[in-house]
Amino acid sequence: MIERTHLAILNEIDRTGSLTGAADSLSVTQSALSHAIKKLEHQLGATLWTKDGRKFRLTTAGQYLLSQAKRILPHFEHTELVIRQIAEGKRGTLRIGIECHPCYEWLLTIVSPYLKEWPDVEVDVKQQFQFGGIGALFNHEIEILVTPDPLSKSSLKFVPVYDYEQVLVVSKEHRLAGCTYIAPDELSAETLITYPVEPERLDVFSQFLLPAGIMPRKHTTIETTEIIFQLVAANRGVSTFPRWLVEKYAKKLSLSVIRLGRKGIKKQIHLGIRKNEENIDYIKAFINLSNK
């Protein structure tokens, strides 16, 4: 069986021009080097070199094996370098799962500078894990989970990286526009537009409407953030979003922001990671960048 050692021996003989030089370069004795090649020749049934006085000349088979050594050995060296970089946290693949629709908008502001700072780290965003990312994190399908709703798990760590407020957004032509805050019953006559998610997992239901025993007149679901804001601006319904995201869209659409309840609904975006990976450099760097 041809091993990396055999390739290295032929490569060093060619580079140094002698058996002695190759043995010194590889830190082995000449006899050990010769024995390794003789054993390989026996296994292959082919002579790799012939002796001409004190010089060694490669046979046709030896020349072919040398050409392969020059092609293959750099791949070994590059692979070892990459593995060392991964072990040192300098290189790898960062797969990010998103567990809330607006989190994607926030993530875009972090990914761009991260890609510039870590050019050797591949970044992949997995949106199919929306509202089911904990299992993906457990199963090593992702390295980081972006979520506003962390769960306490012994093997996982959740780091809060961004504070925000969940607010009601209405058209500037809406009857509630201009209110500082609203009570739950003021949504009982409204069409509430949300993402297609179970109501109990939406803050406007779990923290605002359901505790008060209130339901909107109609509940409509839309997948696209842009379309929801367009519908709200056209006074076709109301919705809830992080305040920072509403302010972004309010620059180009006719929107008004209202607090949900007198105290409002305070939230945080968290980054979930596996505890045994929290010290990997490129993961730690992503978390640090998210905290800025």
C-alpha cells in the first residue's frame, strides 16, 4: 500500500539529489529509508529506482510515483493546515439558524462586517429552522441559533446580544395612530396581520392578548415582512414588530408606532450555542460583534 511516507521519500530524493539528503531531511536513517522503499516495491511488484554508482535513478514507475507525489503532497499539507486552523478556531463553517422572521433583518447587519473580519470562515444561514432551532442546535446542524425566546438547557448557552421593544404598527390614517400605548381590548375590532406562526408563540398573543382574554376580530398570516408593512400602510390591518424594524420601514411608508400596554413588551435577541464550543475563536468573534 502506498503511504504518504513513500511519497515524501521520493519527493525528498528528487529535491536533495541523494539518499543521504533525503534521509537527513526526513530525520530517518538511510537504511530505514531504503527498507521502506524495498517493502513498497515488493508490494507493488515494480522497481522504483536503480543504483548507478552512488546515484539513484528513478525507473518509469518511480518517475510516475514522483509526479503523483508532487501533486498529492501539497494537498496533505494544505489539509493539515486547515485542520490546525479549525482546531485553533481560526477557520471553519458557521451555520446560523434563525428562529424568528425579524431576526433575519437584524442578522444582515452583523454578517456583513463579520465576513470581512473572518474571510476564511464559511457562513451559511439556515432559515428553515424558523421556530424549531433548538433541535437543530442539539443535532449539530447549526453552530449558532438566533432567537428571541431562549430555553434553559444544560448543554446550551444563550447570550443576549440585542435589546428591543415589540410594538404595534398601524397606518398613520388608522384610528389608533397617535396613541402612546393601547390596552388589549382595543385590538378586539382589528385585523391583526402576523407571520404564519402558532399564536401562542407570538408575543402579541402570549404576552398581550391571551392573558387579557382578548382576540382580534380577524387574524391573517403573511410570510413576507415587506408585504405586511405594505398592507399596514394601506390601512388593511395592524401588526406587531420590533421597534427598530418599524422605524426602518417608516422612513418610506406611512406608519405609526404604538406601545403594547403602558409598560410595553421588552424583548432580547439571544444567540444560542453549544457550551463546549463557546471558546472557538470564530464563534466567539461573531458573538462579540453582535454585542457591539
